Amino acid sequence: MEGGSKAWANTRFRLGSPWVRQFACAVLLAVFLGLAVIRVPALLILAAIAGVLAVFLAYTRPEAMILVLIGLTTELIPARFNPYLRLGGRGLFASDLMILLLFGVFAFRLLADRGFTLRRTPLNLPMLFFAGAVGLGMFTALKAGTAFSFATQDARIFLYYTAFFVVINLIRTKQQLLWLTKGLLFAGGAVAVTMTIQALLGQGAGLVDQSQLFTETTTAGSVVRFYAMGTVAAYVTFMVALATLALEGEGKWRALAVCLLLITGASVVLTLDRNLLISTSISVLVLLFLARRLGWSRLGFNLLLVLAVGFAGLLVLAATGLQDRLLAYIPAFSARLASLFGGAVLAPTETLGWRLQELHFAWPILQQHPLTGVGLDTNYRPAFFFGDTLESYTENAYVGLWLKTGLPGLLAFSWFSIAFLVRGFRNWQKIPDRFLRATTLGFTLAFLALAASDIVTPFFIINWSMLVLPVTFGINELTYRLAMDSTA
């Protein structure tokens, strides 16, 4: 009897071993999938599997889910992998469901996990006010007769700023923070590489959506101009690389920053945005002022290294015969800059002329409705030419915010923007980690340049790549918290 009890105990031990449980689960899963394939359409099965994986990823690795979202919204991941779905009579993109899932995980952990507390930052309150102003803009638009489907397009862009709350609350460790930061910089570099290869191979290469490419004719000839969705990501990476070269005297990050600065700098030139070059100059002057205590010789040496590596890269391109297409952008950019000083810069047919016409129609509307504006995606001006479908669009981001979300939206946006800049310039020197110190300063300088540029180009409000900005807000706030914890 005693021997039988031992044998039964051994049997129980074997049945309860990890590999036996794993095998049993695999058998059950295989049986379930087999029956599902017979009874359920394959597309629904794939959707269910993708949903389970998404929930698992959002709960265990939220930083990975955020990076997937950045890949989708910058179109590094092709648009066909971000399908438009109709649920409950309303349309949602897969990226919308993913960010809602992250908010669901945030809410679940807040309710179910006693050790999970809401993180408070100086940006929380103005960000909440901004979300409320978007709701006001939605209500105003619907009241004015704007179609719900049109108003939600603007709402989707604006509400992506609330991803800030996901970042600061779901990213809990330094390892997660580093993964998210490096992933964002990698995305910006990848966007820049894609744009540069597209420029080298010509418009027919098909690496970038053709709707984001336009032929620009200048006195220097015709080139392809880029309006890529990921331009903001590439620009943020560019400024981080520049800050790294100002702060980093040696090490692996300097070598990587040299490469990133070259490739992302090329992508900035490919946009042919004069305003971006001018606003970048402002941020560079601020960087030089901040770096004066570290010695300008470091930055000067690193920039000479950039020029040397860039020249070597041109020699490689010359050997392949592709350098002419890339070098053509330099005289094209110079010609656009020179046109700023011509007498026709404010002519009605010039870009600044169009912007002045937009303000001419926007200002009387804002005087009539200063508090509420006209609402999201609501027309405020007549068509400027036959086929003009941008009657709700304005090149000045601040006027656009006022028109779409009213004075509360403009004030809330200005509030968290100023708070982000002040905290960035005040705290970057207090961060002990050299990599995070450079990224904090780079993110702050990038936002400063974009804030200046948005007077004439609405980077803040035009497409889904705006997810990059709230992620940088969150990364900076998490970095400050990490620095405070390390010095406590």
C-alpha cells in the first residue's frame, strides 16, 4: 500500500510538471483552433488572435505597443496594415483601437492594482483642459452642421496628444523608458532613410506614399518635395543627434549621433521647408548658448567630423552615380530661401500670400466667435480656386487651434507647451544619465523650433505623426522623475 502511494505521488508530480502543463495547453489550443477553422471564417480567427496578442502586448510591454503605434502613424508600417474598421456603425482605424486598448490597460491597473497610482505632472491639468476643448470643438462643429465623420478626423489628431497620460503612467522602469526613447529615435532615423532612398531612386520607387510627394519647380530646376507623415519624427531625431554632439565628447553615442545627424538632416532638406530651416537656426542658437559652459570646441570638432563623414558618403554616392539627385536639393533649397528676400514674396500666388489670405478670412470669424471658434473641420473661408477643398485648413497652427477648439483649446495648448519648454530648459542639466540628458535637451529644442515654425506650417495639427510629440512630453517627464529618484 505504501509503495502504491509513492507511485501515485510520483505520477502526480509528473503530471504537474511544467512541460506537461505546457503540452496540455498546446493540445487544447490546437483542438480549439482546429474547431474554429471549421466553424468560423479565417479572417475572424486572425482578428481574434491579433486581439489577444494586442491585449497581451499592451499589458506586459506597453512601450512596444506605443512604438508600433508610432510606426503606424508615421507610415513606417504601410497604411494597409492599419485598416479602417466599422464597429457599431462608426469607423475606427486599427491604431485608434490600439490606443484605446492602452487607455483600457491604464484604467484597469488603476482600479485593480493597489500599487499602481496616478502620476501627477505639471502637464496633466492643461492636457486635460485641452481634451475638454476638443470636445467643445466637436460640439460646436456638429451644431454648425459639420458631418460627424469630418469632425472626428480632427478630433482623432488632437486626442492623440492625450497619449501623454499612457506614457507617464504605463512606463514604469528605466529599461522601459530607454526602450521607448531609443525606439522613437530609431523610427525617426528610419523615416529619414526611407525619404533619402526615395530621393535617390526617384519618384517612381514607391517607398513613400505618392500623395506625400510633389514636384517643386525652382530656378535651380525640378525636384521631388516630401510631405512625409514621419517628418516630425525625423526632425526630433535630428535635434537629439545635434544635442548629443554638443554634450557628448566621446563614446558610442557620438558615432551614432554623427550618422543620425547626416541622414535626418538630409530628410529636413528634402522637405524644402524654409520655415523649418529658419526655426532650426533659432534652436541651434539656443543650443550654442546652453553649450557655452561645456566649451564650443567639442561641438565644433563633432561638426567637423560630421562634414568628413558626409563628404565620404558623397564620394560613395558619386561612385554609384546617384549623387546628382541628392545634391540637386541644395540649390533648390537655396533658391527657395533667396525668394524670401524678393519683392514678390507676399504676392497672392506665393505661399506667404496664401497664408495672409487665410488670416484675412479667419480674423473676422474669430472676432465673431472668440470663445468657441467654428468647430473641428468646419469651413471658415471660401474656396481660393476651382477644386479647393481646404476651406477649413489654415497654415498658422495657432489660428487653426483657435478656429477649431476655441479660445480654451488655444490657451490649454499654449499652457502645456510653455510648461514643457520651461521644464526642459530648467531640468536637462540635472539628469545624470548622459543619453537621457541629450534626448531631453533635443526634444525640448525640437519643440521650440516647431513652435516657431508653426506660425506658417501647422505641424502641430495636421496629421497623426503628432503622436510623436506627446511621447516626447512623456519621456521628458519620466526622465525628470527618474533623475529625482536617483538623487533622493
